[in-house]
Amino acid sequence: MVVSPGPLYHINNRDEVTHNVTVEIFDEHDVSVFKKHYTLGPDESVDLEREVNWHLPFTSSFITWYDGVYTFNFTVDNNVSKDIVRDINQYEAIMVGLDSTDYPSSDIVTISISIASV
């Protein structure tokens, strides 16, 4: 049995309001290789799925992923931004959570990032 890898990233809006999220990925030469915008309502989530061709590089429906270090930039509501630098790994996913419940005005969004085995 062949098991396909999990998503490259998963974004979950745990907030009570809708947020606009922009994801931009840069290669090790700071060249943008991927950019996507999402609008996520309360409790909505989105994944960037990927496929493996079993011969490196592995590919998604958007770009070809080569071995190397990538910078993932997550920007919420054109206001708050957070980066994570990671090797591409078909057995790990970047998990992103959005929440502004710590700030009653909802003007400030907390972006939490963790790595999960998939």
C-alpha cells in the first residue's frame, strides 16, 4: 500500500471573524516560488496538498519542490506576518493557527506555527 504524504501546510482560523491570509514561499535564494491568497471564515481551514513522484524533487499541483530550505511567509489581513524557515519534508506539515480572542478588538491576530508529523 502506498500512502500519500500529508499537506505541505494547514491553516486553521480558530477566530470568530473572517481573515484574509496570504502565503508566500521563497526558495533558498529568496526567490518567490509560490503565492496564494485565502479567505477563511470562522472555524474554516485550508491545506496545500502535495503529491510525490517518488523521485526527488517531489511535486504539488502548483510547483516542483526541490530539496532545500524554504521560507514560508504567512500574512493575515495585510497586517500581521510570521515566517518559518524549513527544509521541505514529505513527512511533516506546517500547522498555522489564527486567533484574536486574546485581543477583544479583533484588530490583532495571533499567528501560531508548529510542525506536525503526517
